[in-house]
Amino acid sequence: MAVPKRRNTSSKRNARRANHDKVAAPNIVPCPNCSAPMVSHRVCPACGHYKGKAVGKAPAAEEK
């Protein structure tokens, strides 16, 4: 049976365990319609367009 030759320090142990909780940042791209920053493959929060079509409602400030 395999037995560890030396004891791992708590910092080495914690560094190994920390890799399971990593979260990747969302991919931010400019909107092709209004050039506002948006998450790719989502409706633009600024203008409400997705793939060149108006899908969602535009904010009330822009409608006035």
C-alpha cells in the first residue's frame, strides 16, 4: 500500500484544494448594435438586441 513519505504542509494542502472553487470571469464583448459592453451570447442590456434583432425591451431612458 502506498504511504506518504513526508507530511504535506497546510499551505500545500490548501493550495491544492483551492483549484476546485475557481470561477472564470465572463467574456465581455462590445455589442454589434450599440457597442456597449455585454456578455457574449446574451441579450444586450443597453439596447435589447441579440444577433441583430430587437428581442428585449430597451431601457426607458432611451425611449424618451
